[in-house]
Amino acid sequence: MSLFFDYTLDGIANGMVYATLALALVLIYRATKIINFAQGAAGMLTTFIAFSLLSRGVGYWWAFVLVLVIGFAIGAACERILIRPLHGRSELNPVIVTIGLLVVFEGLAGAIYGNASRGFPAAFSQSGLRVGGTTIAFSHFDVFILIAVLALMAGTLVLFRYTALGLRMRATAFSREIARLLGVRVGLLLTLGWGLAGIAGSLAGLLAAPTSSFGPYYMDLVLVYGFTAAVIGGLESPVGALVGGLITGLCISYVGGYLGSGLEPLGALALLMVALMARPEGIFARPPARRV
Amino acid sequence: MLEVRDLSVSFGAVQALHSVSFDAEPGAVTAVLGANGAGKTTLLRTISGLVKPREGSVRFDGDPLLGRHVETIARMGVSHVPEGRGVIEELTVEENLRLATLWCLRKRERQAAIAETLGLFPRLQDFRRRHASTLSGGERQMLVLGRALISRPRLLLLDEPSLGLAPLVTAQLMALIRDQTEGTDLTVVLVEQNARSALSVSHHAVILNLGQVVVSDAAATVAADDALRHHYLGF
């Protein structure tokens, strides 16, 4: 029973990281109908930038904020320079560009930093909290993950629900042509959307690094799990990304704990298949619009 | 005043518009009539910037429109209501209206403008917080018309507003369009398949046939010309 409890806590902490990456994928997918396969690698690259800053003596929080800003810039630049010119052609083209970007980012990190994995410092202690005399599998750092991700989710929700900018972004995502006819500068908002996804991707990179073998490829699995989470959540809903992330995190934690950690990716695949068979449109998909 | 001159549009090998020219006066409704495939929708989409023409010019109050971004043309006071009731179904009625006010009204003016528009369409008042996907065809048409008027446009482009509506609703809609136009400086271009009801509210009529202007005359004259009506408008 106490093992189950530990696996659950572990699953929640990891699930939050997957939810963050899932949110990044959702932000881009719902605006441009593109799966950004480079999202994880971009987060890896910005985390390496954080690594460089930290090893030069920059304070953790300065590096943290700076890297989120850089993540925004990389995301926005990718949309403006690489994705925008492909608009109006087959939707496969930009997806292939993102796969190319994934290879470029990982190659770049390998060329600069080497392919060996190393340690990445956490903002807080990674030893388990003590509750009532026993140590639980939830550290100060896990609490930080929980707070950071929930803050990001809440921020996204407030932006979309309650601000004029969010209304413009939703209109752009749902109906680009109508939004333009109503005076919405759609191009600017698409760039902004990719930038926001870049922030989420960078955050996922920073949060995943301390608990994984930090190297050019440590985000590959996070991308796979984040993608699973996004699909379970319906690919278009930020709330779905959060719930999907938690489901994925818990499922993988139980598979790893009870069946062996080598089976974790297989567990994610099984989860993805079950989810697609049971509810192909995802848990939080929009209801099909009524046609009159 | 809207001035369209020698406008030609091609989609690949198909030429949709052949050197189309006409004027639309402020304070009047100009009907653009014709059969399916005559190029009516393409004409409106070219004016609002959604379609790039091969040649020709479009000026509104002297300013050229062609070559500008769709959103820039919208911000010049051009409201285009596309065919098929372009509500954004995932947004609520109120959000659909608010979206159109974002670029032109201050924050404190928006709520008043939305209330005023809902006053024009009392049916929508009860649905303001409902998603637009739950509206009927007539209600959607009211919403898009209200959304087009809320930004106080100088040029209103309406594409088949009567499509699929009951005759009574169509009549109300046409009366509203006329009321919004007469005595103001609003220019309205009304594309319609339903020629009879369009002519009843229009001041001027342009008939397109296979992408060419075949008639451009006062609406009353067109309505009175039996041969013309039979030949091009089918009634």
C-alpha cells in the first residue's frame, strides 16, 4: 500500500512535467493544426543554455526567467521564419520541418556540449518530504514542479478566458478567416502562440532535467509522454493537457513501479492505443458543432 | 463610395471575374445578383482582400484596397459577412460581438456597444452567454449582422444573408439592412441569390453573368424589366 502511495506521488510529479509539454503541443496544434515534434528538443536546448548560465555563476532564478524568455523567442522565431512561409501548402510540410528542427537541435546540443549525460541542479532539495515521521516520495522540488505547472496552467486559462488578447487567440485558433475579417492581426497572434508554447516547452525542459539523465536526448521520452497526454486530452484543450498529463504520469509510474522501468515507454504506447480506441476525439475535445 | 474597376480574377485556368466595374454609393444598398457561379462571392472576397485579383483596382473613398492585408482592410471600416453565416461557433454570442469591437472601441465603450447591438436583436439577448453553435440559422444571421454593424463600418459586404432563412425572417433582415443604410453614409453591397427580396431593398442593381457585368442600373428599373428578370434572375 505504501508502495502504491509512493508510485502515485511520483506519477503526479512526472505527470505535471508531461502536462507542461502537452500544453505546449496543444497551444500550437489548436492554432495551426501542426504537431511540433521539435518542442521537446527546443526545451532541451534552452535547458542547456540554463546549464551554461548556471556553470558561469548566474543565479538559478535569473537563469530560470532568462531561459523562459529565450524559449519564447525561439518558438516565435520558428513560426515566423520556418513555418509561416509554408502556409497554404500541405499540412505535412511544416510537420516535416519540425522533425528536421528536432534533429538540428539535438545535433547542435551534441556538438556543443557532447553526448554524455550529466547532472542538472534542481531549484530545491530532491530528497523526500517527511510527513508524520515517514519519508514520502515527494520532494521540495516536486512541490515546486506542482506549483510552477499549476501557475502556468492557471495563467494560460486566465489569458484565454478573461482577456482581449485571449479572445483574439481563441478566435484565431477556431476560425482564422473570420478573425481576420474582424480586424484581428492573425499573423502576430500565431507568432505569439508559438512563443507561449516555447515558454511551456522550456519550463518542461527545466523541470524534467534534474530527474533524468540530462543530455541532448533526455527530452525525447518527455515528448512521447507529453504527446500521449495531449492526445488523451483531445489535442485542443489546455485543461485536457493537464488531465492527460496526470493520467499519463500515473500510468507510467505504476507500470515502471510494478512491472519494471524498462516497460515505461511500452506502457505509454498501450495507454495511447487504449485512449484512441475508447475515445478517439480525446476527453476534452470540443463537442461537434451543430450544422443547421 | 466604392469604386471597382476592370477587376479580373482567375483560379488556375478558370476565370471567375472578367473586367468587372461598378460603383456603390454611400447611403444606398447596391445589389449584386446573378446565378450560381456568376462570381458574386468571388467579387466580395476580392474586395475584402481574401482573394488576390489578376488585375484591376478597388478604391473605397479614394483609398486603394487591393494589396492590403485582410485585417487592414477590415480596420479601414470594411465589414464582410461571408457566405454561410460566419459565426465562430466555439465562442459565445457575446464573445463573437466583443471580438469585432476590440480594434475599434475602448474597453469601457465595448459593453455599451454590445448592449446596443443586442437591443437591435432582442432574440439574441437571451442567448448572450450561449455558444454560437447552439443558435438556429436565423439567429446566426442576426448575430453576424450585429457583429458586422457593431464596429460602425463604412462599407458593409453581405454575402447571401437570406440563404436558408424563412421568408418572414428574410423580410425582417432586409428591412433592417435598409434601415441601417438610409440617411447614413454606410455603403452596402448585397450579394443575393434571392433577387426578388434583394431588389425590394436595393437602390442600385448589378447583374453578373459568368463573371461579367451584364446590367448595372437602378433597382426599380431592373425590377420593372420583365425580359431582364426572366433571362437572368429567373422570376
